Amino acid sequence: MVKKRGENTSKKIFEFAEGIVEQIKEEKKPKMKIPVRSLSNVEWSEDKGVLTLGNKKSNRYFFNVGHARKFMQTLLIASFCKDIVDENIHASIRDMYYNLKHSIGDSKENTFEEQSESDPLIVDIETALNLLREQLHLLADRKGVVVGNVKVRDRGDVIDWSKLGSGGWSIPSVVEDIEFVDVDADFALVIEKNAGFERLHEDKFWRDYNCILMGTGGQPARGTRRLIRRLAEEHKIPIYVLTDSDSYGWYIYSVIKSGSMALAHASDKLATPSAKFIGLTITDIMEYKLEKSIIRANDRDIKRAKEMLDYPWFQEKEWRRELKLMIDKRIKAEIEALSSRGLKFLTDTYLPEKLDKKEFLP
Amino acid sequence: MVKKRGENTSKKIFEFAEGIVEQIKEEKKPKMKIPVRSLSNVEWSEDKGVLTLGNKKSNRYFFNVGHARKFMQTLLIASFCKDIVDENIHASIRDMYYNLKHSIGDSKENTFEEQSESDPLIVDIETALNLLREQLHLLADRKGVVVGNVKVRDRGDVIDWSKLGSGGWSIPSVVEDIEFVDVDADFALVIEKNAGFERLHEDKFWRDYNCILMGTGGQPARGTRRLIRRLAEEHKIPIYVLTDSDSYGWYIYSVIKSGSMALAHASDKLATPSAKFIGLTITDIMEYKLEKSIIRANDRDIKRAKEMLDYPWFQEKEWRRELKLMIDKRIKAEIEALSSRGLKFLTDTYLPEKLDKKEFLP
């Protein structure tokens, strides 16, 4: 399966390059078509419940002084990716940058000066060839940890997520080739904060509630988002997300559920439209008597909340209510605020009540 | 063993509080003795090869308007820690802050206003009672990942670090109670960058060289530092550290080896004086022809390097040479720079040569 996927990627890159060779043979000016990735081409798909990339494309010409450098760089990166895919190894995007940086011929011109030149071109190739970064064998940063009654097979090892002591399985940056051997869970709880993960892990919450417990450590890495999607899609696991009660926490939830603007082209692989929000809300602050632990929202928080009121994917009345409450009261709260009611309040009261009443936001 | 350690901590806190009750009964002004933690009281122990805290102490009085609030807060924290130790649960320092924050009696005065008030008092208690944060059951952030031919027992599970696929074991924030069941490794390679960890993990470096591979993701968390120390101390595993070639990378090495100024009181548990530095050095840049991949050092880098020239624990001639080279040439390089010589250059050439020649810095 791994082999086959690699062959497909390799073939796509080869055909992309072949197309350019054809143009040269036909004595045409070489060009490549790259999907536009600016906000003007990001669309909200009501249907799929995710952000997607529209159909606008732009041409990149070799015989255009404004395009030539990027044209050359795009081909260098495509060639690099084909090599590592064929060799079946992976590289970080920084490794790639260093590997490709060299002076051109006898000139003093370098192929790349900064990694900021190569990074966006990777996404160009992803979108132009409809391939994910993971399929190009490029690594994103590793972040995220998981425990639960699940066994997976990865590089020949069977890993039991329920037998990892006080640690957990560090989620790799590419989870594409992981095979689920056994998934026994009623739902997955995805929690933004490491401290909350530790609390629930120590309290054996995942054992008592037969769930998968996943800590993202802030905005989840691509590997973590892909793993959530695969659990939801392939094993019909309901996904519940727990974040701080503020615009930033809620945005993390929306990225898990609907994808992000920057990665709109990858929503079909990374977003999980079935995900639901378990907390925290501004309403929770009153409901659970957390007033002592609120934090005053700053201008940045409020600005973010106002922007989100305009997003098509935050139009459900429950979300509009929460965003408006936050803006009107100028307050926010962290998951840890629940500790003011007792260290185990999250484990013993808050989550059980939410789960029991099925009190989720869409 | 866990039980016994908890009892000792609990007893120490109880005696600390009892001492204050005694003072009150004797109608003395209640005071507590707290070790001074400013730089003036941090000492370099040539002997042990670590930073340690000196003997200076200051008194904190209850009947002193400048001390009273801190006096009260210190006792609140001590009491909180005794409770969680007795209950055998852990808490993050943020959870603790929220849990302890409340208004005092009918006043509008809060016990704590910001976490920045409670954090330093935790260290006061650590130093006053000669206990580590981990023994107080307070959690630091979880960071760091490990693989290798090692089996550990943790909360009843046996975890085999060699059977974790492309992931690894996410190192918990408290590794005190972890039992080493089987340690089969010739050395441990500690690497600052996640990308380098992934590279070596994919290339099966740890299998080919029978070593433990540990990724710290920047400055290592306390749990990771403690794990390194335990491997070196209890299993005589040689520790080799790989960082970027610049003052910040080298400082990470020195924290692993000699401890940090902020945690000088904990060096006996967290520092590993036997650790050696495998790379990268400025000399490596010339040696391995990485000139194309150097980065110009900025003023901050140079300032840091100059400060380090003054540290007693950077006085070996090899280190003075590297620091001076960096300052004179105003250059630095990242681990990833080795990728300019080929993606597997780190795995197949750089590390094998260093290990073969035993080319380490002290």
C-alpha cells in the first residue's frame, strides 16, 4: 500500500515535469498552472462543511522576469520530492531548503536565499498536483499525544495506546501509513491543553469512559488533524473537542472541524466535519460558577471574535450567542479555570454532565 | 516506593507548618527561612561539575507589610501540595493557581491575582524544604520523545521503547516513579531538533548503533532532563548531545550537563555532568564544508556568546575556542545544514565519524 501510494505521487510529479518538457519541444513558452491560494479563492462548502479551494488558477511563465526564479524553484522542489518518494525516505521542509540551496553555475546567484522562498512553493505543488505534503514525503512538526483502547500497526510495530503508562504515544507527523488493528472507543476527546490531558490521563478518564484521549498542545499539528479525521471517517468515532473559552480556543475547534484558510486545499484529508464542541463556553462560566477565574478579554481577543462572527462557518445560533456573549462581557476563561471548583471537577463533574446531557455545540 | 516518597514529602511540609505554629504558640513573630535564589547565591561547583545554590537565606515575616501577602501565599501553596501528595494526584502549576485563587473573607482582596505570584513561591518551597517540584506533585509541561532498546514500567504498564513505530514514547513530566526493566544501549543521543530526531528515527540509527534516541524539541523539559540523568546515573549510559552550532544550542547542552541558574537548587536531580557534546561546532562548518549553509549571527547571538565566555563552566579551551570562533566570524549553523551534503549525511557520515573518532567536546 505504501509502495503504491509512492508510485502514484512519483507518477504525478513525472507527468507534471513531462508536460513542461513537451512545451519546450513544441517551442512554446514553458508555463505551469498553479491554483490561486489567496483568500479570494477560499470557499466555504456548506455541503461538505469544510473550507475548500476554489477553481481560480494562475500561470507561472519561465520567460517572465517576475516568474523565472519561482519557476526554477518549483521544479527543483518537485524533483527533490520525487527523489525522496522514490527512495522512500522523508525530509523536513528545513532539510529540503538546505539540500536545495546552492549557487547556480558560476554565478553568485543562489537557488534559494531563505526558507520563506521554498515553503509557499511546496503548497503550490500540493495544490497543482492535488497531493498532500505527507504524500510528497515532507514532514511537518511532530506534536500531539494520544492514549486509549486502540492498537495500531506502524512500521511493523503494533502499538497499544492503552499500555503507555503515564506517557502516551507521540503522534508522528505522517500517519498516512498507520493501520488500525483494533479500535475500541465510544468517542474521542480532543483537548487543547497539555495540563488537561495530564489531569484526565491520571484520573483514568479514558478507561472509565472508554474513549480515546488526545492532547494537541495548542493548534493541532497536521499529523494530529489527520489522525482525528481517520478515526472519525474510518471508524465512525464521534469527536468531541475541549478548548479554552475564547475566540482562539474556538478557532482551534473550527480548524479541526472545518479546516483552515491556509490549508483549504487539504480539508478533505485534514478536516473532520462531524466533530462537536464539548466546551468551554462563556455560558459555562455562569453555569459552573467560574466567575472568580475569568480573565478580561483584550482587544485582540475581541477583534478575533468579531471576525469570527462574519465567518460563514460560525453562523449557527449557538456560536453567534457565545461570540456575542464574549464580546459584550469582554471575558474569557481557560480550561484550568475548572480547577477552582476542585482539581477533579473536570473529570468527575464537568465532562460527565456534558456527555450525559449531550450538551455539544455544532 | 511511591507511597514512601509521598510520605516523606508530606512529613516535610507538615513539619514546616508545625514550626510556624510553634512560633505562634511561643508568641514569637512568625517567620520562615527561604534560601536566596538570586544570581548572587548561585555557585559553580567545580567539584560536582554543576551549578548549585549557595547557603544564603532570607527571612519572610508575617508581621511585615512587605512580606505578609507572600507569607500567606507560601502557606496556601504548601498546604495545597500536602493535600495532593496525600491524595496521590498531580496538578499543573496553572491548575494550582486557579484552585487557590479566592477572595479572603468578606474583603475584596484575592489570595492571588496572577500566576506570576504563585510560580516563584513554588520554588521557594522547593528550596526551603529541599524537595523537587515533582515531589510536590506539581507538573511541568510535557515535552520530549524517546526511542531505543529500553523497557520501562510505568503505572503498571511495561513500555518497550523499541516498538513504537514511527512515533515514540512521549516523555511524561514526572519520571520519578518509572522503573527501568531493561536497558540495552551503548549510549544515548540527545538531539535538540525534532527534524533531526525524525531523520535518525526513520534511518533506524538507534537500531544500527544500539543507542537511545531522544528528541527534546528545544530546551529540554524537566522530565526529559531527569530521564537523561537517571539513564546516566543508574545505568551508566554515556550521554551525547547534538545541538545547533550557536550560543543558544550550546547553552541547551550546558543546561543538560551542568544545570541552569534558575534551577540551581535542582542540579543534583536534573543535571548530568557526565554528558558530552557531539556537535555541531563552528569547526564542523569548515570541516564538513557547510559554508553554503551558514547563517549570519545576530547581535543577540553574539552577546549571548560573550556572556558564556565568562561562565566558569565554559572555561575549557575547546569551548573558548568555539565561542571565540563564533564571535570572530559572526556565523552559526543549524543541524539541518548537514542536509546540504545529502539528507542522510547526518546518519551515514557525520555521527559515525564523530563516534568513531570519539570527537566530543567536554
